[in-house]
Amino acid sequence: MSALLLIILAIVIFVVAYLTYGRYLAKTWGIDPGRKTPAYELEDGVDYVPAKTPVLMGHHFSSIAGAGPINGPIQAAFFGWVPCFLWIVIGGIFFGAVQDFGALFVSIRHEGKSLGEVIEENIGHRTRILFTVFAWLVLLLVIAAFGDIVANSFIGASYGGSASNGSVATASLLFIPLAIGFGILVYRKNAPMAVATILGVVLLAACVAIGLVCPLDISKNFWIGFVFIYIIIASVTPVWILLQPRDYLSSFLLYFMMGAAVIGIIGATIVNPASTTFTTPAFTGFAVGGNYMFPTLFITIACGAISGFHSLIASGTTSKQLDNEKDALMVGYGSMLIECVLAVISLIAIGTLSSDGSQAAVKEMLGLEAISPTIIFGTAISNFFATIGFGEGAVNATKTIIMLAVSCFCLTSLDTGTRLGRFMFQELFAGTEVGKKLKLENMYVATIITAFFGFVLCLAGYTKVWPLFGAANQLVAVPAFLALAAYLKRIGRNNKMLYIPIIFMACATITSLLLTLKKNLGEVFGGTVEGTAMFTDVLQSVIIVPLVVLAVILIIDGGKVLLNKNTPK
């Protein structure tokens, strides 16, 4: 299979989907360009701040991207490229993009409140409490994981890292004052967006260039501390001065990375078609290495097709910055489809390197002791440019820029996740005696508590529970769909397009959790594990049970509302 044909096919399909199904949803749900958004109604200069559409698009896209659309397809590729591609396309168009667009839409119709608040108004108080607690716990896992990922990407050469890591660290640090300067220039000096963007992108390129020449050489422990101090500050800072401008500018890194990948595929195909031809088999079976395609593939690809985390971002930070309701289609639905394109590029990366779709094959081919999806992605893209005839310097620079882009998006997801955790923590205790007495409603207190537990989990070894993140993350999509469906029913709008996503995602997540529980209990009681492995199995099992119970309660509560013939008032 030609990689060039696959990427062109994907882009065409997604453009058509945006112009047809996306617009159909906007019309069906009743998007109203004349309606005032929460960003104007509740403007406070901190969280509720109207953003120009390109800036908000950059923020949302950067926040939802992270490492997910690169890691997911590469990790699932052992099932073959055909089922992965089909799920990225079908899942992205009818599941992921619908969820992101819907979560943004339903939030702006509820004063920019998070999904928990929306659920309370449309389903019930108990469901809202359970969802908010669950979502906050999932965010702690996100904070712990991305904190570790970012710190690892900054480790200096003398501490087990590489010169590329040091370059990423330098560029990332320089990027912070650049973002602040951009925010002041646009929002306080009223500089034209086009002029500010050109200047910002040029300076961003300068940050990368300085990073390549002057890599930092510092230990991981320092970077973990730095990252958590940074996110505490960033998550309470007014969005216009750091979050909006940094995410907007960092989105150009991702656009560049994707553009470079497409150019590389086209150029390499022209020079040597074999270099961009898939070596992975089209389909390797419904069960591979003890993993069943359902639900493994649908959970593993994650952000490449659908991610519950996206709905938290759409209803958490993005909805508070939307300038006009009509922009929800581009920001919500459009951003997810662009991410799906990145997922297809990631699938191409592993497909042109591995003979069986496994990371182990790439590891052996490159002669490395350790391999990661980011390395696979960077290697594949740089190989395309090497095939075209680029020199070693350009190839190495490409790898560094890709690492910088992934690191930037993880950092973006990290501080956005911390801000979302703060929102949910505040909402959980808002108006309660405990919240007032202990000042848990205060944004600084809520931020410190959220970051602290994320920090502890990071140091304690988040990897022990990380395997559950995929299912837990996808599980968030179920109440997101339920909240939207309940609201649409309440206002008398068609919500039938949400029924299949609700049922499918509920079945996939619960099945995944139960299979993991079965495996863990079998290992524990079968005496096949001991020590740390046994502790991990037991810890995962203890977490799985309440997750499944929560899923069932959410589905029952939401189902009652949807099946009730009387429209809720």
C-alpha cells in the first residue's frame, strides 16, 4: 500500500466529512452565530477571555494533541494498517469529532461550565458528583504521566538523556517569555494578528535554533520540580498572557511537523516509491499476541479517533474563550479531524519501518536498547528526507523539531489538565460548608492540591496504574455523549446520532476493564506473579472495580433520562 495514496485519501475524506457531516450537526443542534458566548457574558480577565478564532484553534488543537495521536496508532499497528486506518477515519468522523464539538457546544450553552455542571442540570446531582470525582482522578493521572514525559524529554546528555533532549529543554524555556510577549503584544498593545503571528513564528524558529546550538544539561529530578512549579503558576495565570499565546504559537510546530511529514512522503515517493510503501500486513487477525481486536484496538488508538480527555478541554478552557458560536464547528469538529490526519501519518510511520507492525521490529532494525513511538515517528519522517537527499544535519534537525513539538504538546496538555483539575475541584466543593471552611473553592488552593497529588503520583510511579488510563480516558466520552444527548432532548433537538457512540464506547471501555480485571486476578490467584508485579495487579484491580461501577451508574442514570418520554424541564 502506498503511503502517499493513504494520506491523500484520508485528507480528502476528512475535508468532505467536515463540509457535510460537521455542518449537518451544526444545523441540527441549532448553532446560532448571533448568540452571545460565555466569554463575553462572564468575562473576568482570567478564565473567561474572548479569543480570536485562530488563537483559540491553536490552543484547543495543541491541548488535545499531546502525544496521543502519535503513540496510539503506532502501538495498535500490530493488528495491521487496515483496521487501524478504518477506525481512525470512522471513529474520528462519527465519534471523536462529534464528542469534541458536542462538548464545546453544550458547555457554551451552560455558561461555559464543565461537563459535571452540565450533567447535573440535564441528568442529575448524583451523576454529576460521581463524574466530577472520576474526571478529577483521571486528570491526576494525566498530570503525573505528562509531567514525567516532559521531564524525560528535557534530561541532559550527562544524565542519561541526549543532546537533542537538551535542545528541547532550551527551546522550551525560551518559548515561555516569547509566549508572554506575544500575549502582551496582541491583547494589550492591539498589534495586528498577522504581524504578531509572523514575528512570533520567526522568534519561535530562533528559539529552536538557539536550542540546537546551546542544549541544556540538567537532571530529571530538577526538571520534574520545575515542571510542577510551572504548571501551578500557569494554571492560575490569566489565559491571555500565557495559555492562549503559547498554545497558538506551539500549534505552528505541529502544523510544521505535519506539513513536513506530508512533503517528506511526497518527495520520498517520487525519488523512491519503495521507501514509502507499507511493509506491515493489511490485517493480522482478530486476536494477536493474546490481545483481542475488540476492545484493544479501539482503546489503544485513543486520541487518534476519540479521547474523553478532549471533552474535558472543550468544556473546560475552550468554551470560556469562544468568540462566536459558529466557530465551535471549526474549533471542536475541525481540530479533531486535523488530529486524525496526524494519527494517519503516525500509522504510516510505523508501517514503513516495521515488517509486522510491532515496535520490537523497529527496535531491532535501529539497534536501539529502548524504543518509543516518538522515536519511531521521528525516525520515519527523517528517513523520508534522507531518501529525498537531505544531509545529515537537516535529518538530525528534523528529529529535534519533532521531539520539541511532542514535548510542547505534552506541556500544553499538562498545564491545561491542571487548570481543568482546578475547575473541577472548585466545582466539587462550591457552595458546601467544607469548601467554605477549608477554602477549597479558592482557585489557588484547588490548584495546589491538584498539582500536589499529581506530583506525588508521578514520583510514586504512575506507570503502575497507567495501563488503565486508556479505558478510563475513553470512559469519560460516555457521560460526555450522555450529557449532550440529554440536553438536545431537553431543547427538542435530534440526538439520535449519539446513541451508537454511547453504546459502543460503553461496551468497549467496560469490556477492556473487565478483561484486565480477569487477567490480573488470574495472575494473582494463579501464583504466576509476585512482588512488585503482584502489587501492581492488585492495585489495578482495586481501581477497576469502582470504575466499572461508576460506568454502570452513569449509563443507568443517563439512560433513564433519554428513555423517559417526558422531556426534562
